[in-house]
Amino acid sequence: MVRPGPTGAPRGRPRSERVRVAVLDAAADLLVEGGMSAATIEGIAARAGVSKATIYKWWPTRGHVALDSFFTRTRDTIAVDPDASLSDSLTVQLQALCALFRDTASGRLMRELAAFAQNDPDVRDALEEHWLRPRRAVAMRLVTEAAERGELRADIDVEAVVDQLFAPVYHRLLFGHAPLREGLAAALVGQLLTGLRPRN
Amino acid sequence: MVRPGPTGAPRGRPRSERVRVAVLDAAADLLVEGGMSAATIEGIAARAGVSKATIYKWWPTRGHVALDSFFTRTRDTIAVDPDASLSDSLTVQLQALCALFRDTASGRLMRELAAFAQNDPDVRDALEEHWLRPRRAVAMRLVTEAAERGELRADIDVEAVVDQLFAPVYHRLLFGHAPLREGLAAALVGQLLTGLRPRN
Amino acid sequence: MVRPGPTGAPRGRPRSERVRVAVLDAAADLLVEGGMSAATIEGIAARAGVSKATIYKWWPTRGHVALDSFFTRTRDTIAVDPDASLSDSLTVQLQALCALFRDTASGRLMRELAAFAQNDPDVRDALEEHWLRPRRAVAMRLVTEAAERGELRADIDVEAVVDQLFAPVYHRLLFGHAPLREGLAAALVGQLLTGLRPRN
Amino acid sequence: MVRPGPTGAPRGRPRSERVRVAVLDAAADLLVEGGMSAATIEGIAARAGVSKATIYKWWPTRGHVALDSFFTRTRDTIAVDPDASLSDSLTVQLQALCALFRDTASGRLMRELAAFAQNDPDVRDALEEHWLRPRRAVAMRLVTEAAERGELRADIDVEAVVDQLFAPVYHRLLFGHAPLREGLAAALVGQLLTGLRPRN
DNA sequence: TCTTAAACGAGACGGTACGTCTAGTCTTCTA
DNA sequence: TAGAAGACTAGACGTACCGTCTCGTTTAAGA
């Protein structure tokens, strides 16, 4: 009788944690050093000291490996101080994102992932679901609640608002036309909340 | 000795215009159909009825071919009505961009180019210089002049302002988290100029 | 400590006869259906419902599995009628061999084994020792005794004689240039004993 | 007008003779050193300093490469002295074959080819057509003509006769149960022509 | 008209990585 | 302890493009 039952241990040799870590590490290193074009399955396998077949067993494409290594490397918490003002909360969020992309390897990783996502709907979806959406959701909630409290106008397009805060960061990361400089987060939040017109 | 002289035409068989057009057409078609991964040099050459060597002779990488075909296919004028208000001018600009990306093949082309640019600084620079910069420059001029006229606050970060207008469009194009819907342009301009807070 | 003692049964779970049979059956079937290239260890294990490791435990290479399955499947007795003439005895032997190779799966198995043997000295030796040698030995004894009785010339090369009887069968099996037809055995024996020259 | 005509020069870069020779040489070397299992396409490509794709372009399987290299390496003429006796002619033939297999690398090559042929009908056919058949044909003609001259009995099976001469050589080559010693050819021919029974 | 030189098509070639396959080995749990 | 399950390394498979190369063939301007 087979039936291992709901709590039954899986049959056979268990998956090696060593392998998982080695692959993700190797992938992240290669991505940071030379981008997606350097992060070939062959290269990752060699660097990780792991067989190609093993990689293919656990990840369908190198895009998924890259995704996994990004999430493993990127420990970015979305903590919100409940007592902070809307303006402060949003600024802190954006500052953290800018710092992450500017000061750590995650910037390079995100660029490569964004590029890869254009050719792999799976990666695009995963990126949207596990990275963009949670961050946008927090911001959208803050904005919505502020609107409900009467702090913001009632007729705003919340999706568009969140884009006007986050998109500039990704845009600069991807096209490099301007730096992710220190004061950017504050400027984005300030200009959008207050508006560009003089207050009369 | 070569010396074609100042007015002298170049010796030898002149470059075939037919080839140039066929290559750019084939490249654009392939890009639209299957993205960068389908637009191989081999594929472009076959589809264009042109020799691989000829393509390499005129374009250093397929990124450059893609760039060229994008610019050839994309007829997007940046006309500005001098009598229009700042708000209208910006809205018209953004609406045109949204329509271009939403309704024509240029959206797909831009996505592929943006992706490719992450791995090819040449393409990134060319994209920045010949596409992003001119459009940003127009918007920056409009904003700066409005500020000088006193229509806008004096302490705004013009670069950031332009990003808050344009970046959301590219962000949605690349990540697909929200559509480039009709009213987006107006919302972006309206929210940013007026601010999110209630006026009174 | 192992020590099963002189009459002692071996410790632990005894080897499963079911496994042995299943493996040899599966191997023979696969060999007949698709030759050595189809009879992979993986395939045999799958078909026999047996673990790969178990096969490796009992047979060093798949050549040995094939050998075993050949000997299991091939029930070919080398019975000699002591009253029969030399000519009849040899003819019967050869006819049996031809029939075995022509009418049963053993022909295909032998072809595959002969091929495999070229790359595996172990298999070659085993084939020689357990298959070729016993059959050759019988024939050599018959020929030698006939020579001693004066029925045959004294200066013959017995090894070569046996080759001239058996080799044609294997040659046709392996190269297929001519069929193992009914009268072949008689022709081989007749021509060799009598000689090709007219008896005048 | 294009039409190069029947004698028209082929378009494009001409096939490199250097490559052809290097591949066949490398293949023959590897075959002799380690047999078919060592003569991988990968190995041949590396040793020949040639791309794998190039090999695949000109030879469908490594079996064909092996065949080609065998025929290139093996310069074995089937010359027949018209004034020699039947016995001498056949003996010379067989001696040459024994010497070829015993003293040159062709023996090893033939063994590997014979093995490979069991799993590749193409190779088997090619071997039969370009190697076995021409040699058998010569022997069959000699035997047939001798029969017509009345030197041999009229009722012999010529195919079987030729097998009784050649098969022992291949049999010993493949199974190694006895050496291809010097006097073998003479023994085979002598015993068969004269018969084994005492002449009296 | 003839020469000359570059453009061009065809396709061979050395590479690199792909994704798949099988051989064997190793590790864990079950009978 | 035998055996099942299956993870794992090693390495060849055949394919697809890459970018370079060597040919022969066109095409037009200049001699």
C-alpha cells in the first residue's frame, strides 16, 4: 500500500537545499556582473557546481531562476508606521525603493527582470503579482483611506496617482535619463499632493 | 588613389535602398509578431531576402536594426499649439503617446526596445537621445515657461514633473498592470497641476 | 556482523525472484522490439516496475542484463545422437542454430549481443565462454573423433573446420547479405566434407 | 539571368576540404583508440578543430562518419592475377583480408562498424554494398568460372562457398575465439576445395 | 565600351548555448 | 537488508543563431 497520507513523508531522496541556494546565488551573481546575457543556464550550472538537468527540473526557464534569485536577494519590507502622515508614509516608501535600486544589486536585477519580462509572460505576471502589486496595494490603501478621511479630493484616479509616484523610479532605473537622487522621493510626493500651481 | 573629390560620387555600386527598406520592414514585422526573440538576424535576412552579411555591413547589432525600424515605422510628431494652455498642451502630448502605444505596433516595438536597451548601452543611449529626450525637452520647456510666467510654483523639480507625466505611460506599457485607457492623460495632467488635496 | 553460518540462511530480506524475472523479461522484450538502443536501464526499470538502483545492484552493465536475458530466453540444447553419422550430427546442429536465429527472437538478441560485445570485453568473454565455446567444443569433438577413426584426413585444422561450419551462420545473421535458408546447413556440411572438386 | 547551368560554379563559399579530412582523421583515430563509444560527434569535432554543426551538415550520423573514415583509411585493392589458379587467387584474397584486419587499424574499425551496423540499417547497407559485396563478387566470379570450366562440381552453392571462405575471418575478428594466424587463409581454401575426407 | 570597386547573395565555418536524454550514483523511506 | 522512489552529476545529443569568412555576381561611375 502506498498512500503516504496527508502527513506522510515524500518518497525518495529529498530535494537538496544546497542545490537551491547555490543556483540562486550563482544566478544573482552572474546577473549582477553581466546581466541576463551572462546568466545562461550553462553558466549558472557551472558556477553553482550543479548539473544543468537539475536546474531544468526545478525552474522552467532562466527567467524563473532570475525571479527567484531576485526575491531571495531582495529583502525589502513594506512596513508602514500607522501614526505617520500620508505624505511621510509615501515618502518613506519611495525613499526605500530608490535606495534599494540605487545602492544595492537589486537595481541591476530589477532592470534585467523587467527586460526579460517583455519576452516571457510568466515572468511578467510573477513580477507583477509578487513585487509590484503588493507595493502598489499598500500605497493605494493609504491614498484611499486619506480620501475617505477627506484629506484628499474625492475625484482622484488612485491607480494613476500610484503610477505618478512609483513609475518615475522605474523609468529612471530603466532609461537612466536622470539619477535616483536623494530628494526625488520627497519631490514626487510633495508635487503631487500639493499640485504645481501656486497656492494663491 | 581614391579621391572622389568634393562633389564626387562614391565609387562602386551604390547602396541599395531596396535592401534598407526590406530589412527594416522585415525586422519590424518580426518584432511585432514575436518580439526580439523572433527578430533574429537570420530570420530578418531570410524574410527580407537579403544576405546576413549585408545586414551586418550596415547595422552593428540587431538592436540597431530594431531601433531603425522603430523610427521608420513610428511617425509621431511633437507639434505644439502655441496658443493652447499648458494643461491642454501636456494632455495632447500624453494622449498622442498613449494612443501610439495602445493602438499601433509601436507599443510592442517600444517594449522590445526598452528590454533590449537594458543589455545594450548603445541602444539605450540612442533611444534616450532620439526618442525620450526630444519629447521630454518639449514638456520641460512648456513647464519652465509656465513657471516663468508665474503660472506654476517656482520651486518645482522640472525633471521630476516630466517623469510624473510620462513615466506612468511607459510603466503601464512595460508591466501591464493597468491599461493605457482614454482618460489617463487628462488624469495625469489634472492631478499633477492641481494637486491631490482639496482646494478650499 | 554478517556471518550467516554454514547452513544459516542469509540475514535480511532475501533477494526477490520476482525482480529478477521481471528485469530479464523486460530486457528481452525491449531488445527484441528495438535493439540495444531501446534497452536502456531506465527503460528496463520502468517496464519491469523495478528501481534502477536494484538493477545496478545485481548486474554491472546492461550488457550483462542482455546476456542473462538471452540465456534465459534461449533454450537451445546441444544434444548429440551417438549413433548418427558425422555428417548428420553436424547438419542437425547447424540446422538447429539456423532455425533458432531465423525463427525466434534469439536471432535479434544474438545480433545485439554481438554488437554490444565489441565494446564490452566482459560481455564478449561471457558470450564466448557460455555460448560459442560449448557449441564449438561439441563440433570439435565430433570432428576430432572422426579423424581418429580415419573418417577424415589427419592434417585438417579443426578450429578452421568448425569456423567454416558455424561462421557462415553468424555472418549472415549479422550482415544480412543472404538468408538463413532451409538447406544452408546441409550445403555447408556437404561441401566441406566432400570438397568442391569433382570426385572423378 | 542566373542559370549557372550544369557546369555552373556553385554559389557561396566552397566546402572546405580541410574540414573533410580533419573530421575523417579524427574519427578514425578516436575509433581506433576507444571504439564507437569514444567516437562521439562532440569528441570528433573537438579533435578535428571543427564545429559540431559542420559535421552534422555533411554526415547524418556518426555511423556515416565512421564509414567514411573506414573507407578513407582502408586502401584495400581487390586485384586478381588472371593467370593464377583458383586456389591461389582465393588464398591471396583471404590472406590480404587477414593481414588487413590483423596488422592495421582497419581491423578495429571493421569491428566497430559491424557493431554499429546492427543498430543502423543505413550503415549496414552501406557496409554490405561498398565493402562486402564487391569482395564477395570477385570470389563468386572466380568460383563460378571454375565450375564452368569443370574444375569444380556443378551442384555447389556458390553463396555458401564464399561464406565458408570469408565468414571465418570476420567471425574471428568479432569474437576473438581464435587468432587470424598466418596459415588460416591457406587452410580455409585447401580444406574447402579438397574436402575433409581422405582422398584414397 | 571597358574597367574598377563596392554592394550583394549564397552559404560554409567556428562558436556558444540551448533543452533533452541516459548512465550511473547517492539518499531517504518502506516492507 | 532488499527494494522503491527519486534527486543528483556527468556528459553527449542534435538544433539554432551568432558573427565572420570566402566565393561569384551585380551595378553604376569613371576612364
